[in-house]
Amino acid sequence: MIRTIRSIQAIGIATYKEWAAYRSHMAISLLIGPVYFLVQYFIWHAVYQDRETLNGFTLEQMLAYFGIAAVTNYLTFDFADWNLQMLIRTGKFVTFALRPMPHWLFALSQKIGHRSLGFWIEFVPIFLIFQFAFQVDIIPAQPMWAVATIVLSFLMNFFINYCVGMTAFWLVRAEGIRRVFLLLKDISAGLFVPLSFFPEQLQKVLFFLPFQFTSYVPTRVFIGDYELAGIKLSIPAIVGVQACAVALMAAVTLLLYHAAIRRFSGVGV
């Protein structure tokens, strides 16, 4: 266990240093959050022109929702799916198959290092811009639970994307499926519109899918209340449900990974 922790730490630090050398690439993403929010700002100002509330959201709460979603995305951003599919397609995955550490753990260690750098280069500047320049209240109502939900969202995002990446073990070209799936994932996570705006029957389906735990749940935890499909839960309760969902998704990832490795060894990809 100690050796594994040290390996994770070493890989994370190496990734941090590697990306720090090309931090200008990461700094470009500083434009994405503000531009995304400004689009939402103008859209929702037009929608709220003749009303004070919409589905229980005031204009200020709606802007806070999208501000929080944009900011927290800098902490949980993941591209494990693209990276894994690239390794499989080019044949470079074989070098990882021979290593004692499973690739999924190596990829998770890389993400820890990558997002640690992103915290300083992306999250902190955007947080300050939203809080003071845009004057959007993105201070979490319960900071400790906010930290817990971000950590769980970080893991859930990784496990979902890694599972998507593993489709490349069975498909020659998985890029199309990857793009469609990730679009549906973003819609089901509440990135484009709060999930409470969907029809009630669809909300009931979304409640049992893992995608809400990547964005919708962390955003609602930051706001300080949670409701979906008519189900209202306290912040500790929904974070507990999120933890169980992450554990289940981790188990699915491990099962799929072992099946993928057996196929990889069997066909000699």
C-alpha cells in the first residue's frame, strides 16, 4: 500500500512538472470559462426578462448555477478516454500492459498531477474573476461538504471517461462513439441546463444514472440544496449517495478493465 501511494505521488509530481513546462496551453482554457458564462448570462437575462423565477430558480441562482458548474469543471476535467484510445490505436498501450501498475491507476495518478497544476493556473484565477468581476456568488454554502463532493466528482468523471476509453479494446475506431457518449453525458450531467428543468419522468431516469454526480450534484451542494425528480435530500445525504455511486462505478471500471486486458492479451492488439 505504501509503495502504491509513493508511486501515485511520483507519477503525479512528474505529470505536474511535465505540464508546467507547457502551462501556456493550459492557460488558454482561461478564456473558455468566462466566455461560456457570458453566453449563459445573456441567454438567461433574456429568459428572465418578464419573470422573477423559473422552476424555482431566480436569475441570481441560475447565474450562480452556471458559474459554479464552470468553475468546478476546472477541478474535475478529465481526458482519460481520449488518452486511452490513443494508446490503444497507436499500439503504445503494450508498454503499459507489461508494467506492474495497472494502467487505470497510472492514468488516475496522471490526472491528479494534471489537475493539481490546473488548480493554480485555471481554477483560482477563474474563481476570482467570477466572484469579484462577474459578482457571482460561488462560495459554497457548506465548505467541507463542497470539498467532499468535488473529490467524488473528480473520481466519477475519471471512471466514466476511462470506461468510455476502454471501448477501443473492442472497436477499431471508437472516436465517433466517444463523442456521442460524452455529449449525452454532458447533457445528463446538467452542464447545459439544470436537470430539474427536464420532464419529471426523464428526471427519474437521470436520478439513477451516474452522470449527475459529475456536475449537477456538486453544483447543488455548492448552492446548499438538492432536488431532482421530486426527491429532496440534505447535503450530507446526497454526498453519501454520490460516494456509493462512485464506489459502484469504480467496481464497474475494474471489471471492464480486467475483461479488456484479457482481450488485449488474447488478440495481441
